[in-house]
Amino acid sequence: MVSKNSTGSISSSQPNNNSKQRSREDNVLHNQTTSSSDTEAKPQTKSTSDSYNNVIRGALKLKGRISKPTKTQSFSKQHAMKEELEQRIEIEKTEAEARFEQKMMETKKKLIKEKAEKSYREKINEFNEKISKLSEYHDIPKV
């Protein structure tokens, strides 16, 4: 048999096997009915989980849409700005810097030429001669 309590909840005279599956609201109403039968009036306090029941979940819905720039637009803007900066800023090297770079290029060319002149066989023979002139303390097996 089904009847309504004084609090407005529906209860049955038959035992409920699914008492563990009650919703939160049923638990709150159940607690209120049991506390009203006590002779002392206990102050009702809301638990923190009850205060979060009214929270609306999900993403925020904004009034206006903001269009995001596409990659091609942003790339073209960056490229244009880069070209402008290159045109504006033309740093000329000082005389000393130019001479230094020229000297470095000459030394690199000279080293490359020296290394290219000798074949692999000549390099190995030179290395073996150098090793044979060293004392036994520095003895390294010949290649």
C-alpha cells in the first residue's frame, strides 16, 4: 500500500529492498522525518554536497562569437612584418668586422686546401713516422 507522509514524500507499507539506492533528496526527507519524531529540536544544517546541487555544469555560453584568425592569415601577417623589419634595419658592418670575417674565410680556405692535398695513405704514413719517433712510454701500436 502506498501513502504520503506529512512531508509530502511517498512511502509504502511494504519494506523497500532498494534502500541503498535512494536519491539524496529521499535521504534528506528521511532524515527530516526521523528528526521530527525526536523530542529535542535539532538545528538543520546543510552539508556542502547539498549546496552544490543547484550548480549548473557545462561550458559558459557567451553572447557574441569571436572569430579566430586562420593560420594562413596569421602567417602572412607575420611574414609581412618580418620583411618590413628587414627593410628598415640594415646594419652595416664596421671596417674591423669586415676585415675579421675576410681573414677567417682565408684561413678556412687554407686549412681545407692543406687537408685536401694529402691522400689517406700519406696521412697514415705520416702518423706512423710520428709514432715511431716517440719514446716507449708513449708507445701506440702502428696502424
